Amino acid sequence: MSLHPFQLPGSYRKERELLVREGIETWQAVASLAGEHLRRLASTSPGSEARLLRLRGQAQLVVALDLAPAEAALLLHAGIADASALAEANPEDLRRQVGRLQRRLIGSAVTPPSLATLRSWILKARASTGRSRN
């Protein structure tokens, strides 16, 4: 169970309002939303389906691996869509991929996750998906 507060960036204001109006106010609740439910929500509000799907993917990483929401978002934007993809990742390749993305998005002022941190995320993903270390 994730203890991370359900906070979204200001750019997700419409999606946040929509989810709260539906009584969805935790990462667990967002992670468990079915695709059909997301499509219905998107069709009745200004929130976009693609953004809601992205939020669900982020929420699934937060819940499954106990990552901070910002860490999960970084992985998603780097092309790691779920725990299975992370479990298959090579730590060195992931570091390059995440570092490149982070520099492009926010510059070099913020240090990318260390190799040790990335390895710990990969090990969590492997444990959650039942994959071996090899």
C-alpha cells in the first residue's frame, strides 16, 4: 500500500478535479481503474483519456513498487510503462535513458537517480513480477 499523498502537478488540474469528483483520491484507486472506466470519465469531462491513462500507469508504478510519484513519472516518460518493463531493464542503460530525459526536461540542476537507486527499483520490480535476477 502506497503512503504517498495523492498530489498531481498543476498541469493535471482538470484530471485531478475529475478524479476527486468521482471519489478517486488515492494512488491505489487510480491504479485500479479499468480502461472502460477511464474512457467513460474522459468522455464526460475536460480531462483527456491519454492523460488519465498516463496517470494510471504512474499510479500502478507507485503502488506496485512503492516509488515516489515523481520517480514513477520519470520512469514513464523514459519509456518504462510498468513493473515488467522495469524488471527487464538493464541498470546502466536505464541510467543513461533516465539521465538524458531528465536533463532534457529539467536541466542538469537536478541529479538523476543513482545507479544504486535504479538497481533497487529494478530489484523491486523483479520481486513484484516474480522474475529472477538474471
